[in-house]
Amino acid sequence: MWDVSVIEDAEAAAVSLDPVRARLLAELAAGPASATMLAGRVGLPRQKVNYHLKALEKHGLVALAGERRKGNVTERLMRATAASYVISPAALAAVQPDPGRFRDQLSARWLLALAARLVRDVGALVTGADRAGQRLATYALDGEVRFASAAQRAAFVEELTAGVGALIAKYHDEDAEGGRPHRVVVALHPALRPTAEVTAEVTPEVTAGGPPAQD
């Protein structure tokens, strides 16, 4: 079972979003179970659970974990193929975000477009690496910083942009034989508060390679 699996197919995405099937996926992520076991947990007839399991299995969201005899019946034990799932923007190919349509480093919507592309591209790379039985070389940094003022935040953005831009300029080799391009994305946004209340505010988003855009 993978920690995270990316759903790239539109039909598989639709299957996973069905409330009953999503509940079954959650149950099977916790451990293998048969249709009979699941029926008692979700309050549905076994036949209906079987119907949903077949749909999930068809799209690779669940898989056979084993079989067991119960009286004169052989039960199939199913398990989720991942502990959690992410739906790739590729599943909405015609309307997926395209950060190339505009570039505004202070736009939260542009940050969303970048994040969507990140999910799409890394998802496709993970799928390809899994099929080839290879390890995918990636790196991610996640942290939190508390600014005393908007001025400090702006200064941080300026230094971050300059620092990452300098690193890119130092290591980028356009003529490297056999070299492979890598994409660098750096983002900054307010951390969500513990409560559901989120205060709307102007947020700087930074993509390595240039200073923040000005209005």
C-alpha cells in the first residue's frame, strides 16, 4: 500500500468522489475486509457493497488482499491500494489550471495554478517511476515563519527571491551534456489557523527566478 496515490483518470476520480465509495476506501485503508464485513460497518446490503467494490477495483483503487473460507462461501478480502488519494488536475484535462497563461507572483490564484501543476507533474512522474520500478529523485522543504510586520514579510520575500535566484544562476548549465532540467517552486502563504476562520489578506507568493511583481 502506498502512502499517497495520484488519481489521473477522470472516471477513477468520479468513482472515488462517490460518498459511499469514499467511505469504503477509508475503511479499506485501515485494513483488509470482505464485503460482508464492510456491509456491517457502513449499513448497506452485502450485494450493494460488492457492487461498489467492483467499481473501485476496476479503477485500481482497491485490490485483492486474500481470501478466506466462511462456511460454504469463499470471501474475498479487499484492501485500498493507498492510505490516501490525490486527484490530479490531469483528470480535468480540458479545464486544468495553466500557470503559463499569466504570471503574477502576488496572486493567490497563480499560486493555486502552480500547485496544481506540481500535483499533476509529480503525480505523472511517480506513476512512471512505479511502473519502471525506479526511485524518483525529489526534494521538498516545509516550514513556518512568523513575521512581526508586513514590512518584515516583504523583506523576507526579497531576500528569498534573491537567494534562490542566485542558486539557480550558480548551478544552471544550459549546455550540460546529458543534463536534465528540474523545476523549482517556492511558495509563501499564511498558515491556516486552528479554527475555521481565515482572515483574507494579500499574500506574497514567490517563484524562484525573479522578484515579486508590482502593481
